[in-house]
Amino acid sequence: MNHLIPLFIAVPLGAAFFIPLVSRHVKWVPDVFGNLTMFSLAAMSFYTIGQSEVYHLGAWQTPIGIDLRLDGLSSLLLIAINVIGLAATLYSVAYMRIFTSKLRYYSLFLIMVTGMNGVVLTADLFNLYIFMEMAAIASYALVGFGCEHEELEASFKYLVLGSLATLFVLIGVALLYGMTGSLNMAQVATSMQSAAQAAQGTMAKPYIFALGLFICGFALKSALVPFHAWLPDAYQSAPAPISAMLSGVLTKTIGVYVLARLLFNVFGISQQLLLILQILGALSMVVGVLLAIGQWDMKRLFAYHSISQIGYVVLALGLGTPLGIIGGLYHLVNHSVFKSLLFLNAGAVEYSTGTRDLKRLGGLNQALPITGKTSLVASMSIAGIPPFNGFWSKLIIIIACVQAGYYWLAAWAVFVSLVTLASFLKVQKYAFLDAAKMALAKIQHTPFFMGLSMVVLAILCVVTSLAVLSGFDAPVLIAPAADVLIKGLITL
Amino acid sequence: MTGMSLIVKTVCRWLKGFILLFGVYIVLYGHLTPGGGFSGGVIIACAFILIFLAEGKLVETKIFSKNVAGELDSVGILIFWAAALTGLFCGGVYFKNFITTAAESHFKLFSSGIIPICNIGIGLKVGASLFVVFVILAAVKIVVPKKSDNINDHEEDEK
């Protein structure tokens, strides 16, 4: 058995509670320990490539015990979570000095990572709910970490809507348990398929109700358009590394990943479900980007773009073709890299100048060269300019739309990409290129660790674009992940 | 601040030991009778909350400071965590039950492998953290400045 699998959950959990125990007396512990933990998790996540197995906790076999499952999709998400997490903790060493308590910050951060790793690895529906709540509750606290009026308001809004989502999910899990008598995902899937075969392919009504609850719940968690109200406030007021984590991996892990896993591998995908995904995706893409372009607060602008880019991922998954799934997962990884970089850039700008208002910034390229250059890389990635990663994944998504015969969706994706480019040109012009509006002497230098994590992510923007070199059909790492979801297409 | 009347204080002083004892009993016998770490932990927290309610806010530091409770909270989860990890190192599987129980000690206090250890961890965790939640909700007073107040003045007051 591969003992790395439970350690992804055990290591951050242990560290999260070890830090507050020790660091009341020793001040350097949270930084060092938090970074060491995330570094070891990131290193461990690369060892999971190409492995797939089911881990029985406590050596109890499947119907009795709880299982953890590692496959291509889990390993892709694990790498994304832990690498972005490492970048965020590196950044926090310098950035979180402006907040009060590093001890609580790292503790909550590691609990959030525990929850996300758990969601990705678990094969049990109720454990999925528990890990989701762990990640979500830690993130509610982290969004309100500044404890000012705005932050608390955003956190409260996020908390109310997030709790609503988890309530939906819990009722859905309870319904499935009541109908199938099992919480193991594979067993639930098997008994649902046999029930559907007995009823000549029609799904029983409780299943349909549970499906609706899951779609609402996870769409709320991933902030797809009719459900997106909490996201801009939360991302805007969270500390920068937390915005990066929320946008980069949290919404994807406890939203898009779980939705895809349930729809493709548990419920079995159907044309109606694909249509729902397409509508949610297409709406999110265009509404997100149109709301974004008018914003003047850097982080709020990026937050609306998150909605739009998640729309791309969901749309691509909703095409229901292998190429669409590959494009969607590839864009998911790319988005987690460039969007967390953008939020870290916004944090660096705020750290150095004290404001995120684009109207008051300008000419930062001279004062903050690292932030300026890395944000240029990230902006070009998200806008889809070759050779950066965003271009390739958007290209695959557009080709997949054309191949599947959805020409208007392809045109829609191109249009959204153009508007994205326009709004990021706006950011570059007002913040980094225009004439300076504030005295250079007032601007603080970017600390070493913040610069380091931004440079690492900027390099990753280029490195992930190399995945297309192996051909559109089999990018490295993405293919085994896509295979997991493609298996679900058989029911079509 | 000064708490309730002498009668309430005296009754609570008598009761607290029994409530605490009952909580500990529920935790320790969690593997044999209904209950366990969570419910026992809640009862333990209730014993402290009762004193807190009867004696008033000022007693907090005397009976159980919230820093100590915060540390016990971490210790509780670390016990649970250590039980799971020891399973990995001794039994070869994460959460493996590495303590075997002889047949004659079934349904006795010392049985059921690692479950009592996990229960103690959960009991500590739940008891301490519920108490901390209560203390923070009861003792922390948030001052919201009125709109007419100068916000800078308020910040200086806090310092």
C-alpha cells in the first residue's frame, strides 16, 4: 500500500495543531514550520504521478471501512493544491507581518490545506462533506483575518452562502445514503446504475433531487454565475496569499473537482447534465468578464475574472468530449497558476504602495520591477497570448467546441478571451505603465520571499505551457486525469 | 461581573465535581456505553461553563485560563493524530488498530484497542474548544465606533 496517501491529510493536520502549541513562546516556529510542511507536501505530491490505488483506512475492507482513492485526477489536483500552497506560504513569510497573528494564520492555512487534500483523496461521500467543511470553515476565518469592517462583512456573506451550499450537499449525501445504503462512491455508482437498468434507464426521483442539490451546492462553492454573489467581496478582502489560495485552488477543489467527480463518476453523465454545465459555464464566462472590466480595485477585478475563467473550465467539461475534458483540466491547472500569481501581484502592490485602486497607481514598473514583470507574464497568460499557458488551454477548449459542433460556444469563448485581454491591458496600463502618480520614495521594496514566490509562479506559467509539446491528445499529467472523467462518458 | 447569588454559587460548587466526573465517565466508557469523546467533552465543558456563569467573568483566569484551554485543545487533537500515526508505524496501515484485546477482557474498561485513546483525545479537544468558544463569546466585547466618531481617535483608544 502507498502510505503517502494518508500522509497528505495527516501531515498538515498535525502541523496545524503543533504550531499553536509551540509558537506562543518561540516566534519563528510558524514561518519555518508552515513552509517546511508545505514544501514536504509539494514534494510528496510529485511522487503520486502515475499511481492509482484505493487505500483502506485501518485495513478495514470497503463496505465497512472508509477508503481513500488516488487516481490521475486526484494526483493532478494534489500537485496544484500543494505547489500553489507552497508559493502562498513563502509569500506569507513577509506579507503576513502586516497582520497580527502568524500563529493563527498558519494554523488555519494548514487546516484549509488538510481539507482540500482530503476532498481530493476521499472515496467516501460523507468524508467528502467533512473535508469540504474543514476547508470551507478555515477559509471563512481566513477571509475575515484582517478583522476590519469590510473583511468581516465579506466573511459573513461568504459564511452564510457557504453554509447554504454545505446544507444542500449534506441533504444530497443523506438522500444518496438512504437510497443506496452506502457512502462509498464506487458502491453508490454501482447500485445507481443497477437501479437505472432495472427502470429502463430512467433515474428514480430521489436521485434526481439529490443531483439538483449537488449541482446547486457545488455551483455555489465554485461561484458559477447565478451563485457567485459571495466571491468578489471575499477575494477582495482576504489577505493576498489567501485570495490566491481561494481563487487558485479552493473553488476548484471543493467546487469544480467534486462536481465533475460526482457527475462523471458517480451519477453518470447525460445530455441534460452536459447542457446544464454548458449553460452555467457560458453564463459565468461572459457575466464574469463583463463585470470585471469596469472594476478599479485590482483584487476585485481579478476576482470577477476568476468567475469567468472557472466558466471556461465548466464549459469545457460540459462539452462531453475527451478533448473538451483535457482542455478543461488543463485550463484548471493553468488558471490556478496564473490567477494565484495575479493575486500575489496585487498583494505586493498593496504592500508597497498601500492601495489597490488603479486610479491612484501608475508607473510601478520602475519602482517594483519584479512585480511588474511577473504581472505582465500572468496577464498575458490569462488573456491567452502565446507562448504562455493560458493560450494553449483556451485554444484546446475552442478547438474542442468546434469539434463537438458548438460553433457559437467557440465564438463565445473567443469573445470572452478578447474582453479578458482588454481588461488586463487596462491593469497593465494604469498600474504599471502609465506615468507615476505617487512619489517613488514612498514606495516600499518588495521583500525577498514575496519576490521569490512570484518569480516561481511566473516560471510555472511558462513551464505548464510545455505540456502541449507532447501533443494535444496526451499532454503530460493531464491525460491520466482526463481518463478518469472520460470513463464517465461511456454512459452517454 | 460578580456573578449570581450565594445560593447559586454554593450549589454550583457542589455540583461541578459530579458533572466533571460524569463527563470523564462518558469519555472513558465511550466504547462500552452510549456516548463517547464528543458527548463526554461537551459535559466536561459544561462543568466549567457552569462555574463561569455562576461566579461571573472575573473567575475565568482562576479556574481555567483560555490560553491553557487553547493548548489543551491542540493536545487533544494531537493525541487522536498520534493514535492514527502510530497505527501506520506499528500496524503498517494508517488508523490500524495496533492494540489487540484478549478475549477475556471484552466489555471491560481496558479493551477495544485504540478507540478509548481516540475518545480521550476527542474529549479533551471538544471540552477545551467549547469552553474557549464560550469564553470568547461571553468575555470579548466588541466596540463598534459610531459613524460620527473619529475613527483615528478610536484606534488610539485601543492602543
